[in-house]
Amino acid sequence: MITYHSVLAAKKRIEKGIYHTPLEHSMYLSHENRQVYLKLEAQQKLKSFKIRGALSKMMNLTEEEKQRGVITVSSGNHGSGVSYASAILKDVKATVVVPESTPESKVEKIRYYGARVIQKGENFDAANGYAKGLIEQEGLTYIDACSDEDVISGQGTMGLEILEDHRGMDTILVPIGGGGMITGISIAVKAINPNIKVIGVQTEACPAMDAAMKEGVFYEEYPTDPSICDALVGGVGRIPYELSKSAIDDIIVVSEKAIKKATKHLVTKEKVVSEPSGAVGVAALMEQGERIPGKEIAVVVSGGNLDERLLKKLLEG
């Protein structure tokens, strides 16, 4: 069960292995009636929030689970976290299955920390299907990126940090892929202040959680249009879906055009290197700011693994 206390326990487990990332005020996104702060997980170890959940889970494995070895499916950042955690623990072998479309820079980072990398499938859902077969063949321990209690509790430690740095925050914008990050953050912050609004942001190319909540349907897989946000595509996690009505106050779906603009804004104005998936909260403020309540707003910039070629293209565009 994911609770405030499970998030606190995760914080104690992982605090020596992660950074307490900055919460920086944004002059450009703020105005007289709204102050905006960027939670810079793009400056976390491995340049992604995913290390929080991966470490939380890996450090809580049983000896039997460690001996079997672990496997996960990732578009890059979660895989890096699992690979890094296996290197720290030393006695755990990791396998990471990534879609064939995963940027090479992310694949290289996973390999660097020693995991076996298998590139399979045209998208996340296809890669996940391949991994399930491998689990049966090799008896591996599966680490779910978005529907595991230890992983979600680890992601929730971000929420604790936000309120440690700014107790008066009244709204938090969080990117949604599978939904683990927003679920963990919401459980943590609403235990401290039930009035905080936690708003998710998705790309229009794959609004899986938005559709799931509106239709009351669990979408383990979801059709995806071509997207600049490789980390926010695919279906939703079972646990995040089941907790979505209590954890998520609203979801804003943003255009791919707005995401590109927000990524460029972060690099050129805020001097923050963010991958597009990490910039969707800023895109929501820039494209649909009138929908966002609150005077003190935190925006989670969840990752900074921006492909060099994509950065060049965005800056030239």
C-alpha cells in the first residue's frame, strides 16, 4: 500500500543515493498574481526523476529476487535508474528492454552502468510484451516503472522535497506517462495539505490517463501518434489508474507544438536543459495557463536527457 509513511520510508532508503533537487523561482513564467517554481529533476542524478523509484525498489528487493536478476521495460530514464541501482548494489544483474525508437544517448547511458540492453518493438507496449516472454524464460524479477508500490513511493519523495522548500505551495503540475510519479507525489503532499491541487499533464499524442479517467477504462496499452515525448507514451499503470480519482485533480492535454516551444523556453530563457517529456508542465502554463488554479505553483521538470540532434533542431526552429 502506498501511503505517506511508505514515501517517508522510501526517502530514508534512497536519500544518500539521490540529490535533493532545486526548486527555482521562474521570473519568466510568474506574474503579479502567480508565482511559478521549477522542480528541477532534470538536474537529478542521471538527469531524471526515475532514479528515485528505481533505487527505492532495488534497495527493497529480497535476496531471492536479487539472485534471480531483474528486468524492466523503459524508454530510457527508468532503465538508466535500474542499471545504476544494480551497479550500486553490485550483486544484482539487470536487463532493460527498450523500444527500437529509444534515442541512442539514452541507450548508451543504460549500457554504461552495466545492464544488458535489448532493443525490441516499435513502441513501449511492444517492448513490454517482449519482456513478459523473457520473464517466463529466465525467471527474472520484473520491476514495473509505474505500477509498483516501492517505485511509486520513491517518486513521491519529490513531493516531500517541494513542501520542505516551499510550505505554501498550492498547485503542482506533473507530467504523466504511466502515472506513477503523479500518484506518489499526490499521496505525499495531500497527506500534508489536502487542499493542494495536483494536476497532470499529457501530450495530445498519447492522453492515456486522461482517457482512462474520463471513460472509466483501464488502458494497459494505448494507441500513440508520433510524439516528441518518448517518455510519456504507452498505457497507464494499474495502481495509478486505481488511485487516479483521489490522486489527480485534473489533467491538461497539451499540443506537440506547445511542448517544443516549452522545451526551447527552458533552454533559452530558464537555462535548464529539459527533454520534451519533462517540459510538458511548462507547456501547460504557456498554452492553457487560464485552466491552472493557484498562486504558488510548482512545475516538475522531470528529466534532462535531451538528445543533441533534437536540441539543435528545436533551437533552429
